[in-house]
Amino acid sequence: MNIEVVKSKIHRVTITGSDLNYIGSITIDQDLMDAANIIEGEKVHIVNINNGERFETYAITGERKRGDIILNGPAARKVAKGDIIIIISYASMDFEEAKNFKPAIIFPNEKDNSLT
């Protein structure tokens, strides 16, 4: 039996921008993606602390050391610059394997989305 478990979590980062006319996705600073073990194109769930919105999209790699968290396409309507969000990805794995699995959970600085 396989179950879905949390694989990665970027806990409480600040939206730095949005681009309604982009084709879709969320741009995430490469340093944050590396630390949270998220790869480009991976499906992620977004939880907006400010307004309660929950939705799915996919990750796009942003430039390192910029702290960018940018919602693109229609999802841009679900956030505002300055909103605090949580980014979560899940993995499907064997039940027994899942018992010992440890997700990559990071807690960036909300002010600039840095890891320090």
C-alpha cells in the first residue's frame, strides 16, 4: 500500500510579486528550493496565511539569493504582495518506508525569505 506524505515544506515565506500574464506556476528562489528538496516542475501546494486560499501549481527555479516568491498566471489572483504563504509538496511511498521518512522542512526569515 502506498500513502501520500509531506516530502518538502517551505514554512512561512513572503510573496514578493505576481505576474498574471505569465503562463502559470510559482517562482521560488533556488536556494529555498535546494534546502527544501523541491525540483523545477514539481507540483506544490500553496497555503495563503493571509486569506486562507489553498491551491496547487508547479515550481519554477528563481535566481539565487534574491528571495523571490512570485505567483504567476491565474494563481496570481489568489495572493497579494506581502502575503505569507506555506509551500508544501507530497510524495507517494510505501507505508513501511513512510514510517521512517523525514521530510525537508525549512523555516526562512519572513522579512527577506533568506535562510539565515
